[in-house]
Amino acid sequence: MTSSSDPAAIRVLIVEDDPMMQLGLEQSLSSHKNIEIIGRTDDGYLAVEEASNLKPDVVVMDIGLPRQDGITATQKIKEALPNIHVVMLTSHTTENEVIAALSSGADAYCVKGTSVENLVTAIIAARDGASYLDPQVARQVMTHLKTPMSTEDNPAIGQLSQREMEVLKLMVEGQSNPEIAAALYLSPNTVKTHVRGIMNKLAVDDRVQAAVVALRAGLV
């Protein structure tokens, strides 16, 4: 495995059953100065064991794994080790699969083929306790929506202010609080306040759930 002399490096476990993909992930991620690859496995059951043994900061998890899929493995890791964060990296992009993955406790969701920069952004966000929804996933979910939710289905949607709607749109695009602040010419603290307000009004626990509600409602 790769090593790092930086004590603040993010310790990552890779779970991927495609040998070439696994190797590519290790090589590309380990080239980033703030990431240390501490293990890799190709099996859902072993992923839970390795997470328990190695205590990584972040697990990069595929969904389609032998013996036990990545969604089930994520659920077990989160139940036993809630301080470990999980980034789903998969080719599965239908609405049901995305929501199932996020409902399992995954902190972030990226599509295979995404740039290394996007994946690193997702890993850092997950480590920091934030949520990240790959912009490509957001677009894929929107294309699969058949019956968007209306304000009658969720009256809270109508309670969002114009500014909160602007913030929510950028959240769906995967932008961080600092990026949203820069785009809207707001202070970071003001953005944090808007994000909290959005989550409170939509009765969700994190940014990803807020993004899913927005996508279902056809708001963005």
C-alpha cells in the first residue's frame, strides 16, 4: 500500500472487484498528497472486515461486488463504525440505485469515469462530515424522474425563499459552501445559515437528501 508522512492525510480503503479499476484508483488517488491508501479488497464481506481492522477515514466503495453488494456492506460498516465515511463509486446511476445507496448511509456518490479531482473532492467532503452528490449523478437522476413531486406532495418546498432556491440549485450541482458563497457573493456563514434553513424546511438530515428532494420535485 502507499504510505504518507503527512499525519493529516486521509486514510482510504478501496473496495473494487475489477482489478484494473482497483489498481487505477490506487495509483490516481495515491498521487494526491493528502490521501493515503491503506488497503484494498474486492469483496463485500471482506470490505466490512477490512474496515473494522484498518479503521480508514473513508471507504471508496463499488456497488456491484461478489458475495455482498456495496450497499449492504456500507450499511454494516455504518452500523458498526459510524465514524467511517463511505464514498460510493459506481456505474449505477438510476434514481432507485442512487437513493438506495444514499439511504445505506453513504456520504457521497460518484460515477465511475469521473475525474480524479471530483473523486478527491468527494473524499475530502466525506472525511469532513459533509455530503457530496456527483453532478453527473444529479443529471442522471433528473433524466430518470418520471413523476416529479409537487408542492402538494411536499408543502415544505413552497416555503423556500428565492435565495434558498438559488443555494439549493448549487448544492444539487455538487458545489461546496465556499463555492456557493463565491457564486452568490455571500459570506460562508450566510451560506451555512441558508443550508441549515433548507434542511430544516425540507425535513432532511444532510445536503444529499436535500438534493434528492429538489430533484424529485423538479426544482432544479
